[in-house]
Amino acid sequence: MAFFEVRDIVKYFGGLAAVNRVSFEVQEGQIYGLIGPNGSGKTTIFNLINGYFHLNKGQIWFQGEKISGLKTHQICQRGIGRTFQVVKPLKRMTVLDNVIASAFLRHHSRAEAQAWAEATIHFCGLTHFKDKVAKSLPIASRKRLEIARSLATRPKLILLDETAAGLNPHELEEAIALIKKIRDSGITVIIVEHIMKVIMSISDRIVAINHGMVITEGTPTEVASNPEVIKAYFGEDYRA
Amino acid sequence: MKRPSGPLLLLVFLLIFPLIFREGYYQHLMILVLMWVAIGSGWNLISGYTGQVLFGAAAFFGVGAYTAALLSSKLELSAWWGLPLGGLLSVAIAFPFGWICFRLRGPYFALATLALNEIFRHIATIWESLTDGMIGILVMQTFISKVPYYYVALATAILSIVGVDYVIRSRWGYYFVSIREDQDAAESMGIDTLYYKMVSLCLSAFLIGITGALYTNYMGFIDPKVVFSLHDISIMAILVGIVGGVGTIYGPTVGAFIMVAVQEIFRTGGFGLLNAIGKATGWPFMTTVTKYISEAHVLSFGLLVIVVILFLPNGIVGDWGIIKKIFVRSKKPAV
């Protein structure tokens, strides 16, 4: 039994199959990459895992339990955290309060929640911004706040949605280091990313998606050399 | 040490207020202010902190008021039992209402609460065998003096402020504010948003319901038009919250003082000033003006909201820094 498994999931928006019979398995401790051109259905898959959208067909299993059909907050309680591509900071709260609100999921006393929130903020390198109001943060820190808030719920699996988009090269290096640190702390990671440098250098396995369907699945080198992937990204002319 | 001194001074003042001001009129006004502190705090919890705008505070206020009145008129119990029971009955109504209507977001939820307000007003009007309809219900007052009512109202106001403050510092408070800031983010943080919105609404309904029951005990008479009033209760509750400061602990207190004062100034035509001018000058049109102004207090509410939203969007308590700056700057223009 795989740690996390998506089985034949289908999602229609009207007549359009945004996600069409997608299946993949993730082993515990992996960094698993999800790639595909714009509009190929990556974020939709996250929204399906997360319970934000309902599945039309298929099942999602996590640690031997079927989680498809559960509500978003129940899925978070089972141990799946997520970040949003379009960041959703709790704007008028400080960074610390943002993370405390999350930490309350596993720590019921205020003091414990605060201690765990501070540790998480430190882990994500946000200590400097701790008392700043979330809406005043620059984008790179907002993305880190998304991660910190998700980690504060003590997930076993975290879904990172384009956490490296819009960052400068220096911030990118830091983001890669942080994602590796998360994996090393024992949390399995599924990552959606456009920046090939990031996804190729950190993923253990990758699934490539186009038009809501799986093109190929394998190690980064296998996926990068797959002619269908090259076609999806660069068009017919670059076909190997 | 310096920060809580303001509220503490106010508390001391309020404790000795009836000893200084022995005139019934001033005591009456202060009782109204204290009741509005409690209603405003209740409104603030669901609308200010949880971000779910309650347009129908009168539904809970009226249910509390009618609970007290019916206990006395139908069951011949003391109307004071209405305080706990009216609060609980409001919660009993808030619970199913929230369970159904919290699937609606933003303005749609606000409209549903408006509908709840109207539904209860019509029930109280039409169900004459129970409520005597528009005739209203008369309850024998327990005390002739206003002082006992004053202290009960003060206790209710303190309970509501301390209660809201306690809740907001707790896990619940963090959840309420998270829901206000971003409901989708809150869900993905593992917060059962439907459940916590209902918790917040029930706490609000309890505070507003208690105050409704207190109103019956104090005024001795209620009818559907008064206690289920859209503009005198529901809208007034929103104004107390907005003017004082949405999502602040002491906002409803400041808002209650200002709104009761505004209402009273208009109702009495500037404490009889307009009337006096009319008599002194003998101009007949002054009488007309006086009559219209006292009826136009709802209009003044509208103007006040426009001014507050334009210049102090976070209310007087929320934008205290801005207000302070204006005064400091006018004193020392060089800096």
C-alpha cells in the first residue's frame, strides 16, 4: 500500500475534463514533482486532493484511508497540508498570529501553540518578520508564510503549489533549501512547479501532465528526455 | 500600566455614576448606553471578529425580550428568568439558522439575517393568541428606582466585554479572525469554518438575547415594532459597531456612547434647543424644523456612517492613532 495514492481521478468543469483519469503514487519521504504547461490541471489536482473541489470519479488514498469525499479541514486534520499558488495570508494578522492560528490544530493551549508557531517560523526563516502584519510582507516572505502556516498543522504530507514562482535567483536557492529541509524533517512533499531548475534538482520522481492527462511518470532524467514532454512544452518543432 | 487606565477609569466612573447623577433621565440614558455596549459587543463578535455581517440583531434581541415578557404574562414566573432563558432561546434559534445559512457567504448571509429579523417581527405581530400582536405585552417592573436596573445593565455590559475579550484571546478567537481574513485559507489550516462560525453566532445571540430580556424587565412594555425594529435595533447595532471600531474590544463601548447621544440629540431636537429658539424668535417655521429633525434621526445615522467610513474606516477605537495625530499636529505644527 502506497503512502499516498491518486486513483483514476476525473474532474469535469462543464463539458471540459480538466483532470482526466490521472493516477500516481507517492512513497513516504519522497519529493514528488507535478509538472505540465499552463492550464494543464496541476492546481486542480491539488484542489481535488485538498477537498476544495469534489471528484467526479476516482479515489484518493492516504495512509491506507480513503480521503476523497472528506471536507477540506478534515483532510488537513488527517495530516495533509497545502499552500496556495495565489498566496492567502491572513492579511490583518501578524505573521506570528497567522502561524499560531494554524498551530492550534494540534496544540490546544495558547502557550504550546505559540511555542510551536515560533519554532515553525524559525524553521522557515521568518523570525525577522514575526511581528509584522502579513499584508506588509514582500512576495518571497508571503510564500514562506504559506509554508510556515501549513507546517504548523504538523502535516505528514505537504502540497506546495508554485512556491518558487516570482522569486529572484537568490530567493530561489533559499526556497530549494527550505523544501529539502522540509523533506529531511520527515515530511513527504508533492510540489507543483514551473521552474525546471527547481523541480529537476529536488524531485525524486515526477509526473508530467498535459490537458488533464498523464503524459509520463518517472525519475527527473526519464521525464526530461521524454519526447511527449518536450512536445508539450516547446511544440511540434522541437520534437526529439 | 498606562494602557488599561482608560477603561479602568471608565469602569470606576460607571460604578459611581448613579451616586453622582441622581436624576432619572441621566440614569435612563446610561442604562441605554450599557445595554448597547452588550448588544454591540455581541454584534462585534460575529461581524467584527468573524467577519459575518449580522443585519438582524433584532431577531435575537426580540426573542430575548419576548421570552422575558411571556414568562411573566403566560407562566407567571419572574421576568428576570428571561435573562438566562432568553439568551438560551436565542442560541436555540441561532443554531439551526447558522447551520443552514452559513453555507451562504458575504452579503448573502447578511441578507439571510435580515430575513430572520423580519420573520420574527411578523410572527410576533400575527400570533396574537401568544403575543397579543401589536398591542404588546405589559410586565410589572420589579423596582421603582432605576439604580438596580443600572447595575444589572452594567454587569451585563462588563460580562459582554470581558467575555468577548476572553474568547478572542483563546483558540476560538484565532479561528474567528482567520475565518474573517480568508475562509479558504482557514479551511486548509484544518479549521471547521461552518462549526466555528456557528459557535461565534451562538455566543453573539446569547449576549444580544440577554440584553433583550433585560430591556423587557427595565421598560416594562414591549411590542413587535419596538423590539424587532430594523432601524432602531438591527441597524443601530451595526452603527454602534462601525462607529466605535469593528473588531476591537472597546469599540462597541465608544460606539454605544456616541450612538445613544446622537439618537437622543435628534429625538429631543438638540435637548430642546430648537424648541427654545422657536419660542424665543417666534418664527413659525422653527416648529416645523424641530418636528422634522426629531423624525430624521435615521437620516443622521446614514450621514454618520458615511463620515466614519470615509475618514475612520476602522472606527474611532480602530483609528485612534489617526485621531490622535490630528490633535497632536494641530498643537505642534512645527513637527
